[in-house]
Amino acid sequence: MLEMKYVATLLFACAVIHTFCTRKILKLAHRYPDGSMPENLLHFLGEVEVVFGFWAAIFIAIWSMNYGTKDAALYLESINYTEAVFVFTVMCISATRPVLYTAEKVINAVARLVPVARPIALYVSCLIVGPLLGSLITEPAAMTVTALLLRDQFFTEKASLRFKYATLGLLFVNVSIGGTLTHFAAPPVLMVAGPWQWDTPFMLQHFGWRSALAVILGTLATAAYFRKELMRTDMSAAGHIAKVPLWVVVVHLGFMALTVFTAHYMSFFVPLFLLFLGWCSVAREYQDELRLKESLLVGFFLGGLVTLGKLQDWWLQPVLSQLGDMPMFWGALALTAVTDNAALTYLGTLVPNLSESAKYALVAGAVGGGGLTVIANAPNPAGYGLLQDAFGEDGISPLSLFLAALPYTLLAAAFFLI
């Protein structure tokens, strides 16, 4: 019989390699006639959101062949898919017109207070206010709202590829660290808040101010560097989201607040989401089409990641338990690039007798490296899915994303090491 933890690690490695090959797979798909079976198959395998779900399916198939379907089903039942379902749910709610309208109003209001040219002010406001709002509305919601506003406002055909990658890297890093002002918004913090008794005052004191400064400084530096390109941005699309009555906005924000408040209880927020779907049907006059497909793909990605990631503790846990504070920080930051940072911090809670400084180093490294790859942080696939069309037929290059996010990652690391 196969030792399934080793199979899971092998397939996890295959999934990581596959993630870096999706761009080439999409290129290969273009060699076949449009709509043909080879073209459809390669296009399917070239979607980054499909990768981990695809390899997780292979893993479950291997498990079933070796131990039987019942045993494989028992393994699936032992996995907590709450985070994946929560991200799907909150992404659907946050991508609705009332929420986007509200976020746009807040970001535009802040932009009007910034004493610089309108395009630069809006860009700065979007990439500072949006990610920091993630500490209240959760990181998946912040990623969705900010990515949509960036896509419609700045990721136009006239924008250079260099600008788009820099902004994408900045967005991923800002969202990863911007949710650390509270203890319930960032997935890697959510995993440790209960076991380690971290609350919002603790997060503000140890993480929040550092994260906010890194977000602000990184955004201002990027805006200054690309100021000439930003000044050529067409502002005619500003404020394009149709007006929504206040009472509809309040109801939507109420649904989001209840979903966030019950994020740990799938049995509560899933029926609540079904009620929300009914409400959207009633208030369809003030709705756009729900982004169910994009949200489902992100949920599928996270579900596959959790399925394979659950059995990685055999090598991750010994590594974490033997590291000092500085190696822990840099090790967590590096490992986050190839595994979900929430899975990494969860494994940290399984290590007995970790010092307070080691706990800080682990979480700081995990959130600091959350922008390096699409799999590093749970909300990243949402931003990836919403923005990839702006990068042409070949989509987003994983290597280019890594290189674009690296300077902002090092900036965040510098603040966390103060």
C-alpha cells in the first residue's frame, strides 16, 4: 500500500510546478482550432484556479484505488473546508453592485482629500484604503473590491505591462498585510488567533501599525515611480457604478457583516448566503450579475489546496520546530511562496512550546510573503481571476508576478523586523 502522505507531497509539488506552467499551457492551447477538444482541455489545465483542485482529484483517485472509496471519503470528511466556502461566499457578496458602489464612494472620498492630481490620488487611495479595509470586511472582500476598481480604472489597454505587474505585486502584498489590523480578517491570523489568544488590540500593537506603514510607503513609492503613466489615465470611467439606494446598501452590508461574524460556522453562513441569493432576486433592479463562476473557481482552488496541504505536516512541522526566530521569519516567508500561508500558520499551532517571539516571526513571515505567488494567500486567486484578462491572451506570468511582488515583500519584511 502507498503511504498517502508522500503521495500528497509529490502531487503538491506537481501542483506548484503546474502553477508556474499555466502560461505556457495557455500558449499551447492556441495552436489548436478554437473550440476543439485539445484546445478546451489545455485551456482548462491552463487556468490557475483549476490547478490544485485537479491534482487533489488525482490524489483522491489514487487513495480510492489503494484503500477504497469509503476510506477516501473519510479523509475528505476529516478536512475543514470552512475557509474555502467562506471565501467563495464573501467573494460573491463583496462583488455585488451595492458593495462596490460603497467601496468606490469611500475610495473616491479619500482620493478627493489627497492634494495631488486626480489619477494619482485615486490610484493611491485605491491601493491604500482598499487593502486596509480588509481588516474590517476581510481580505477576500478587499481583494475583490480593489481588483475590480483597478481593472476598470487603471488596467486599460494603454497601460504598460510593467505598470500592471508592479500594481499586481503591490496589490497582493498590500492585501496580505493589510488585513492584520484585526484578528479575524486575514486567513493566516485567523488560524492562530484562537489557539494563541491573539485579539485585535494585540494585532494593532504588534502588526497593525507596521502593516499600515508598509502599505502606505509602498503605494506612494509606486505612484511616484509611475506618475507620468498615471497622469495619462483616462478618468472618464470614474464613478461608473450605477447609484444604489442607501437601504439596499445597508441590507447588503448587513449580509456581509453577518457572514464575517459567523466565518467559523459554515452551518450558519451557508444558509445565510442562500437567503442572500433570494434577496438579490428580489432587489434585482439594483443588482448586476453575480460573479458565481469566478467565486466557485477560487473556492475550488482553495479546496484543492487544503486537500493536499493537510498531509504536508510530516515535513513542515519538524522544520518549524527546529528554527530560531530569524530563520523562522525568513523560512516562513520563503515557504509561503509554495504553500498557502494559512496552512503554514495552522501547522505552527501544532508545534508545542513555541515562544512568543517565534509565534510572531512565523505569522509575520507568512503574511509578509503572501503576495509572492498566487497560492501564497487565500484571496490571491480572486485578484488573479479578475485581472488576468488585462495581461493579454497568455495571462499572468508567475515569475513576473514573483519579481514584481519581491520589492514590496522586502519592504514589509523590513517593517516587521523593526
